[in-house]
Amino acid sequence: MELNKTIRILDPHGGWGNHDTGYYFSGDVDDYSKYDTGLCNRLLHWEIVEDLCTKSNDDDLKLLVQTKIWPELEILEIPHTFGIEYKETYGTWRSGYVYDELHMKSIYDLNSKTIKMATPLTKKKLYSIYENENFNFNKDNHLYTDFGYETLSSIQNYINKSSTDSKLVFNKKNRPLQNIKIKHTFIKEHVEYKYRRGCIGIHIRRGNGVDITEEDILSYPKNIRDQYRSFVKNNVKVKEPTYKFYSDEIYFEIIDKILETNPQQEIYISHDLPDELMKQYYDRYGNYNVKTKRDDRYFYETYYANNKIDVYHLVNYGNVIDNVMDLMSLSHCHFIITSPHSSWSEFAYSYKNATHIDVDKGIDKIIYEYKNFLNLITLI
């Protein structure tokens, strides 16, 4: 592959994962980091660079990511994006991360046997590109991201607040993230059929970043309360509380009202917990109305194994199959009850321009929007 022009996407959070020769998503060593890989943070961050690539209208421009940080490339088709791997010649994780980051920034000229550094794409430069609508990268053939964690929404908000001359508006019906696809047609069609128009989604967040109190833990059923307490103690990291804990009783009330309105309603629940900490939903509703990632896991893993994909690696390295299929299942629902401020929820409702409402809007508003949704799909 010729790499005449590139934008190299470095992880703004410093990597992720708990691996012998890999990265850490944070400075803490925790087993759960292989499950919370910041997938949607990475995808929303990638979306900016893909938007730049598309607007440049330059077929030579390629986007590069580190395969170690983006193992999802094995089963996801991400436009213009290629994974780069390096031979590991270092010892500790910290030197490894610095080594790979340096490798990503380096431009190797085999003809002249020289090495030079790519040009940093800083926050100032990024905003200037959008403000001036200048997407020509001929002067800088090789760039690397150096603008911190940004999304298209944050760029739009910043420019619109700081500029009085023009307003930046991104087309919500044509977002770059909507072009991400499941690679294998059979799996893609399975998801599209299973979570077709009538299925609704709920995103429940109970792990990293959630401000969890002992009172919240006591809201769990007695038979799994200690297990959740242990999960929180050993796995949940909260540097700054970002997400609020919403109890099962809140979700039960919503689901009860939905099923009261439509007893046949299919509901997909996306969550960040081990299966056993969601058993209360199956106990209450069975597996006819409610589905989660556990229901299709064997189906997906068997398919990928039969197609010569290293399932063991994907499961144990970054929980890739669960994470990708959970996200894509939720993203194919056309009415989604979202978790406030969550990038996972944002990706999901943006993917198909789904009707969505945050769980904190209250039962009356949620059911009102749900009934409007039912009326709409009845008319289609």
C-alpha cells in the first residue's frame, strides 16, 4: 500500500487495555480495562479525521491507526482506515506506548534512507481548517493528530461560539460514522434483520465513570448485590463522576409501561456489565421481550471461528466481539432510551438517526415519545 499522504490517528487518552505487551487506557492496572476500551470515544474522535479526509476529496489520503488500539478492524469496515503493527522490541508497557507513538509519527523514506516526523495536527490548526473551509493537505502530506479529545459536536460548538461571521453545521443525516459497517455480510444482514424497525433499544450504564453509592448497590436484588459491590470495587474507576446511576426500578417502570402499551414489543438492552448482573431483567421479563448481548454471543463467535478469525484473541484482548456487536445491535434500533452524556448512546442514535430520549427525562415524556414512535412506524 502506497502511503503518499496520511493522517495518523493517535489515541488522545493514551491507549487502553491490560496486556503484557500493550497499553493501558488509564494509569490504573485493572482487569476490566479490556472490556472498557473507549470504543465510542475512539470512533467519535476518528469521525473528525474521516470528515477531513472526505472533504479533502483526495483519493491518496489514508487514515492510519494502531492495530493494537483498534482490534475492531478485524470485524468492522472503517472507511479509509488502515491498521499499522510494529514488531515489539521493548520491555515495559510505558516504553512500549512511547515507542509505538513515535513510530506512528515517523515518516520513512527508503530511497534516501532518511526519517522525518509527520506534522502535528493541533487544535488550533484543526479549528482553522473548519473555519476557513480549507481541506487541502498538499502542503502537509503526513499529519498526526495532536488536538486532544475532540468530536464533530465539540468543534461545531466551539467555532459557533467564537465566530460571528459564519456558523458551522454538520449534516446529522450524513455523518461519517454512519459509513462504518460490519465486515461480514452474513453478520451484517443478521443484525439488520433482528433489530429491524420495530425493535427499540435501552442503554444502561453501570461501570466506569458512573458515580455509584452504597445506596445504589443496595438497589440491586439481594442475590446479586454482593457481586455488584465486588464488581464496583474491583473494576469501576471514577476519576471524575461523569454518569449518574439509574436504578433498575426506573428501567422496570419504563419497560412495564412500554409493554403495557405494546405487549409484543421487542427490547434490546445494551449494557457494560457481566451477564449475571443483568439476570434480574430476564427474571422479570423472560427472553421474549428482552434481549442483551448474551443471546447472540455464541452465534457470532461460532461464525467468526468458522471463518478463520482468531476469536480467542478478539475475546481476550479487547472483548471485541461483545463490544462491537452490542454497539451495532443497539445502533440498529430506531427508538433508543439513552444514557445521558454517553458517547456510546450518541453513536447508537446517530448511526441510523434513531428517535432517542435520555432516561432522565421521566416516564411520562419517555412513554409519550414512544407512542409517537409507534404511530410513526404504523404509518410507514
